[in-house]
Amino acid sequence: MDTSCLGTILGTAGHDPSRIDPIRLNEPEVFRLLQEVGLAAAPVVFLSGQADAAEVAAWAARATALGGDQGRVLLKVVGRDILHKTEAGGVEVVDLAGADAPAGLLAAKDAMLARVRERGAGDQVEGFLAAAFVPHRPNTPGQELILALKQDPAFGPCVVVGIGGTLTEWFGALSGGGSTLVFPAAGLEAGQVAAALAAHPALKLVVQASRLFPEPPVDVKEVVQVVMGLADLGRRYGPRSEEPWTIEELEVNPAVASGGHLVALDGVALVSTRKWADCGRPVRKIGPLLQPRSAVVMGVSAKGGNPGRIILDNLRRSEGIDADRLYVVHAREQEIAGVPCFPSVAALPEKCDLAVVSVPAEGALTAIEDLIREDRTESIILIPGGFAEAGQGDLARAIEDRLAASRKLVGGGPVMVGANCLGIVSRDNYNTFFLPPYKLPFSPGLGENLAIVSQSGAYVVTFASNYDGVIQPRASISFGNQMDLTVSDFLEYFNEVGEVDVIACYVEGFRPGDGERFLSLARAARDRGKRVIIFKAGKTALGARAAASHTASLAGDYAVARSCLLNAGVTVAESLDEFEDLIMAFTLLAGKVVRGDRVGIISNAGFECSTIMDRLGSLKLAEFDRETQAVLDEVLPAFAHRTNPIDCTPMTGTEAFAASCRAILECGAVDAAVLSSVPVTPALDNLPRDEEGRHREDLAGPGSQVSLMIPVIRGSAKPAVVVVDSGEIYDPMCRSFLEAGIPVFRKIDRAARALGAFCWEGMTRA
């Protein structure tokens, strides 16, 4: 028997936890639940629709007494399925003046019932609620809050606090979504809530004295107590809890400031029996997936040209797979491209570390069943699409069920990447992308400390092409539909790979509950000194199974995801440009020491010095010490601006510019540096040698800007980035810096943003 508070409420209402459909709580039930979080509600008396004459008379007398000095009460219809009481004619202020106030109240109740019936909601009426008026100032900043508990499908319980009242959505739209705070329940601390409330430009009016309110309308400790109580309620009745019920959403709007306390005036809630299944995937098998010694390919054309054949050709060139342990399953051929073929999975000579299934979707289930039944692989890459994303949900579920069942076998069954994916490129091991090397070569480069885990295969392709020969990740993983292995599984694996300290994730969506697991793993990664970067696609709010609430519009899927990820220490990119900037900066700056946020800046262009002043973000300008200032005075032209940010003008020569960079990096008051030069000035030597003799510059020469700056930057323990804001003839200059492991940006604001993120992450982790 469920004896919890929620269980008692639902049991009293006759609800069975074995039912599947979500249940809405009516307002009296919500007010009972709010007692669990210490939030007072307006005094109310409830009249059941099943009440007899004596109970009706007693209710009228008690409700009249609620009117008190106000001489009026708020009468509301009660019905868990009446989502919009006002539109249904179910809200009215009743004046209790007159000799027979109880009779007047009963007449108003009967008239309300008639209106609700006329508007088609009569069958949903459960009773009526009379509520006392709570003194407050409606539609006034600092007086009304919306307080909500929301179970995010991926991240679990979150608490939303925002500006409440009838203008809730208006404030949300006006502020571009900035009228609320979202707190993930996991790991939430009271101090964190108090600090966020105090820093919010609108919500702090509720908890701080101001010109509008000489005394704080509500003690901040009371608001924090309610938020922490909602978070605890969300964990207690969450999709991973042992309770039979899950509170999908609970919303109070408004909770008003009255007499120095918060009082709830209205509430809605939605309850379900939804629970998350535990992750049963053997993550350890990602090891043989990324470093296989043997492999089999299914779906190879003997005539060539199809994805399976391209994958086979790429595997033949792999360094990690033994040449004599590469196989093909083909019903007719004896060999393809020198690789032995076998007529069936059962005929394979050994259990392979990796199986690449590149057959059409309709044949994938049979192929996977064969691999599991015959125990012929530790891991699978399922290439084709055509499953849930194409309406073949039953086929996808059948494959998922087979894999889940295999976990009970002696060997634990295989793990699988996909479907609808491009596969994996594991550095110095293998390439299963169905792209030929002449289109995507994967040339050697830096990046052994980087793993890219992407739901989109095309994104991995664009990154690989853009950074070919500069950054070659240790692993480039396209994981597709997450029918088995998820982004969190790969994060868990790379947390244990010491050589990987940057994990970049492109995610379109998390599996149910996998977001919560991702947050826990991200915190663990941070504790290990690793940096997790994410670009979360799909920012348009899709809504939620909301309880006729405002919360979904104020805190949509992306707002919740972003808040949860930031809270877990993940660096969140707001655009693809920023995502790649962060990947480059974090990968190439790994090993640099973050001591603080004081930045030294040099440019030979005044517009860059002006622009970066508006784009410092988390960075702040360093103040050069006397020794540094003396060096700058000596090496820079008299007309140069020598204080931070330095505008050395286009007249500064190569040696002076490099010497200034050295002075900045050696300055004890500088923690990081942005070193920028618009390279078109003839004072700087930064172009490749011209065989026709049109200029004397030589990028490869010992006196070039690159040759002088690279030793300075690499020799410093401080993080520094370079900016080259000019056209393609300066690509060789950029390439030289990048190949030396120095981040290069083509715009100074992007450089400052990426460097600031690197320093901020390093400072908050320390």
C-alpha cells in the first residue's frame, strides 16, 4: 500500500497506480501537496459535488466566514479536467453583503454550475472551492511568482522560478525567456538558489529591499526553502524513484507576497506512473568497438560503389585491424577485394570485435539477430537509416529488444552504434565512414586529446574536412539514433581514457533519462580535469505534457537543457561557429595553465581594440606592470597606444610586434593573451615567398611574423590565441599557427569569447 503523501492523496481520490494515463490533480489536492514543501496556500473550503444538503449548508457557512472583513470570497469550480476555469465560466468574485450571505453564495454556486454546463464542461465538475482573499498587489513587479516543478524527459526534476501572475507569458516574451530561473534538482544547494535570486534583475525585487519596497516583500530564506522543497519533491516522485508515482509537473501561479510571506493562490499538477529503465549496456565493450583487431562487414557489393564496399575498402587500409582477420558476409562470393567472404554469420571463423551492418533497414533485424544468436561480435555499427525517423518504430523497437535481451547472455551481448549513422573513425585504428579518402582524407594532425561524439554524421564530416591536417580527433563518432549506445555511454567511456581531456558532443536529443546520466558523468569528467563541450540542437521549445500550465512556454526543452548542462559544468555553445571555436581552443590550449581572467591584448587595428572592449565577456583587462610597460615603450613606435589593449598601429614592424607579444605573455599581471594583427600591412612579414620577386616576405624564413611568434607563444604556460582577420592569401599564415598548436581566429570577438570560455572553465574547476 502506498502510504506517501501523494499516494494518500491519489488513493483518497480512488486512483490506481497501475493505470497508464497521466492524472491531473485538482486544486485542493495540489494545495495538500504544497504543504510538503512548506508553501502556504490561501485559506479555502471545498464543496464536493457529491455533498448532501447538510454538507452544502455547512460549506456555505464556513465559506461566508472566510470573507471576514473583506466581505467577499473567490468562488471557483473544481475539476481536474477543466483546464481553463475562466473560459469555462468557473471563476467569480462573490460579494457577501446582505442579510443572508450563505444563501447568496449558494445562488452564485448554482449559477456557476449552469454556466459551466452551458459551455460543455458540466460532466467534469467535481465541486466548488471558496477561497479567502489574500492581501497583495497584483500585476506589480516583486509581488507575484510562478513556482513550478517540471520533470524533464531527459534530465529529470527541475524547479522553475519566474515572474508570476496574469502577465507571466508577457514578461517571458518581453525578456526573451529571461524572466525565469531553472534549477536542476540534482545536486541543488540552497546557497546556489539564493545567489541566483539575488542576481536576477527582476526576481531580486521579491527578496531584496529596493526603492519600490523599503523592506523585502519576502525573506529570501523562505523562497529558497520552497525551491529546495520542490526539488526534493521532484526527486522523491521522479522517474528514477522507488515511489509508484511521478510528478510530471506541479505549478503554482501566482504565489504572492502577503504579510512578508509567500502564499499560493492557484495550483495545477500532473501525475503519471512513468519510470526510467536502468542502463544495462556493457559500456566496457566500447573498448573493442574503438580498438578492434578483427571485423566483419555485411552489405558489401562485389561490383563496388555501395556504402558497404567503401567501408570495406576503408577497413582494408586500417592500421588497427589485422589484415587476415577482416571478413565479409556474402551469400555468393568467395572473396571481395581480396577479403574472404562467408555465406552466413554462423560460418564466420571467429567472434569479431566489430561488425559493420550496412544492409537496408528491413534486413537489419535479421542480421543483428544472427550476430547475437551465433555470438559472433562484441560490437555493431548499424549504418542505414529508415527506422524510427522514417516511421519504422516497430522495427527499431524490435532491434532494441533483441539487444536488451542479449545482455542476459553469458557474454553480455554486443553493444551497437546507430542506426542512421556514418559510423566511427578511430585514430590510428580504422575508418567506417562510407566516404572515400580522396573526398575525406583524415590527414594526421593534433587532437589525440579530443573525442568528438556527434548525433549527426554530416557534422563530423564537416569538422574533419575543415580541420584536416590540423586536428585529427582520437575518435570521431557518429552515433545516430541511439538505439543502443547513447552519448552518455561514450562520455562514461572517455572519462576513463586518460589521454582524452576534451569531449565535444553534438546532440539533437537525449534518450529518456539519459540527460540526467550525462549530467552526472559530466560532473565526474570535470573532477578528472576533463572539459566537456556541447552543442544542443533543436532549440525550439516543443512543449511538455503540461498541466494546463505556463511552465512549458517559459522554460521549454532547450532552456531546461541549457540550465542543467551549465549547472553540471558543461561548456554550452550557442552556435556551430562557437562550438568549433571552443573545440579548437580547448583542444589546442590543453596543458596551458589558467591562473585567472586578466587578459592582455595587442592589435595593429583600432577597430579591433574597440570591438574587443565590448566582447570581453568573462575576461577583464590586465593592467601592465612597470617592467612590461618599459619594454613596450622601448620596442613600440612613439605614436602607438601602449596601454591595454595595445593599438600598435599598422606601422609596427615584425620584430617589434613579436617583442610586444613576448612582453605581454611575460607580464606577471597577465593571465591570458589575445594577439591580433591585421596582416595586410607591409610592415609585417607574413606571406609565403614570392618566386616572381614582387615582395621580399618569406613566411618560412627565420624573421617572419610566424617564425618569431610561435616560439614565444609555445614557450609560455599561459593560454594565448592569435587573430588573423584578412583574406585567403593569409591562409598559409593561419595554417602555420594551427599546425604549431596555436588557436587562430579570423575575428577578434570570436577569439575573446573562446579564450574567455577556456579561462572561465579553468577557473571554476580549480
